[in-house]
Amino acid sequence: MRNLADGLIARGHRPRLITSHPARPRRSLEDGLPVTRVWRPPHRWLDAAGLEQHLTHVPLSYLSLRTGDCDVAHAHFPTDALAAARWSSVSGRPSILTYHGIPDRRGLARPRLREAITRRAVDGCTAVTAVSAVAAAAFERTLGIEAQVIHPGVDLDAFGPAPERAEAPTIFCAATPDEPRKRLGLLVDAFAIVRRRRPGARLRILRPHDQATENELGLPALDIELIEPVSDPRRLAAEYGGAWVSALPSFGDSFGITLIESLACGTPVVASNLDALPEVVDSPEIGRLFDGDRPEPLAGALLEALELATDPSCRTACRGRAEQFSTERCVSAHEALYRELLGRPVA
């Protein structure tokens, strides 16, 4: 969202971010972007009931929209889209929901009311966008909604090739280890097989937030390098650029932004052949896909990708693929949608 806002500001638009926090309401200007933080009332009772938790701030977000002078309301979460849809019905101006997941039966099943909230949001908003063709197909299949695909963008200036890779064959995974869908345990098991073929290989992953997760993965007993979670894009780019391969063995991904970040740094990728990830890894020149949930196919893909990284043409191919998902293209697609909904000529 921040990259989109910055791109719109650079083109002369005046985006405003409405978000929430548990403290007193406040407004601020953050690197040129006006930010309104409405109060988020306690939501522990929602958690206890197994309900969608991002609900308590919605009435206040709607009031903030009503007091502004926006031309378009663009929500990035279904509960926020409830406020945007209500604003549209009152103001007569367009609203958009961008759905960042896959709205299939599995994705809408939990927490409680998510499916009902999503249906109400998509029915009330003027347009719906999905971040991948897989997600758009799920919208049509599950909810009967036609969603426009606008892929997220990556900052090609922040994520660029490093001068050289690490000396030892290095695999990096930027996924959160604490999230079961990322299947870090599968990657750890596959790495043990890789090490038997490539004894000098290294695996670098983010340190889990929970010590229990670290113990469950068996990390203390393995020769795996843990790094602290990285928020600075340029530090993260250094990890991608120094690695020979970036891995994402997850399921349920609606896009796979970490794959694009890695490719932008000239580093080939390995991903599961599931959900939206094959939309990114579309050729053997930039990486490998693997099938199933056994470590052997993943290990084979990792070993092939390590060989691929030594091909001089690989870095150029990876960077070229990432350029198809630039922030500039993402901003242009959104700007065109805004103009279309406002009845203006599309530039």
C-alpha cells in the first residue's frame, strides 16, 4: 500500500491513508503521506468468539471517510470495504476492494463471518481487484464475482542485484517460520538432503518469533543460520542478492511477493507448484517448481536451482521477469482503474 501511495503522490495525486490503532485518534504526515489513525476499540471478545477481529474500527473509518473529500475509497481488507461500500452508497462515489488472499472455501471458512463480510463488501463496492489470476478465478467460482487482476509491485530501485553472491551455495527463505502455511519444516527436511549432495551449502531463514516454533523445527540442533526479521528493503535485498537461491515452499499464497523481490535481485527461486506461485515462476530460466509435500522433490528443485544460479544468463532472466511486476506498472494499473470508475478518459 505504501508503494502504491508513493507512486500516486509522484504523479500528482493526493492519497490519504486511513488505518486504526488502540490509542487515541491522531493525524500525521509521514514522508509526504497524510495518515489518519482512528481508534480501534478492544476486540478480544471477537477473538474469544472466533469472529473476524478487524471489525471494531469500521464505524470510525466510515466517519473519517465521510468527513474527507476523497474521489475514490480503496479498501485493502474486507472489513474496511464495508466502510468503503457504505460511503459509496451515501456519496455516490466509487469504492474498490483489493482482496489480498484467495477467496476459496478454505480462505473464507475462518474466522467466522469472513464469508458473509466478504460477500457484503464485494456486493457494495463498485469494483473488486485480485492480486493474481488464481485469486480472481476463486472470486468467480466461489462468489460469482468478476475481479480485475492487478499484481502487486516491487520497488526495483530498492531490490537490485548484489555485486556478487556468497562464496558458499546459499539458500535464503524470507517467509515467516511461525506461519504453518509457509512449510518451513519441509524446507528444513529438504535442506538435510541437499547437504548430503552439497556439503558446503547453507540455509538462512528468519528467526521464529516463538521459541516453541524454533524447537519444533529442530533448528537448535541443525546447522541453519537464523537472521533477525528484516524490515528495511535494502537489507532484505542484500539477503536475496547474496543468496544463490530463494525458496518459498508454501501453499495458499495469493501471489508470492518474496519471489518477485528475489528475482529483482537476480536470484533464482524455488516454489511449490500450488495456488498463485506458478504465475510468478513461469519458466525454467528463473527457477524451479516442485510438487507434493515430501522433502525429496523440494531438495531436487533446490539442487537444480543451485546449478542454475551459476549460469551467467540467469541473473538477467530473473531481473527481466521482476521488471514485469514493477511498482510503476502497479501504480499505472490502479490509476487507470480510478479514472475509469470516475468516468474520466484513461491515459
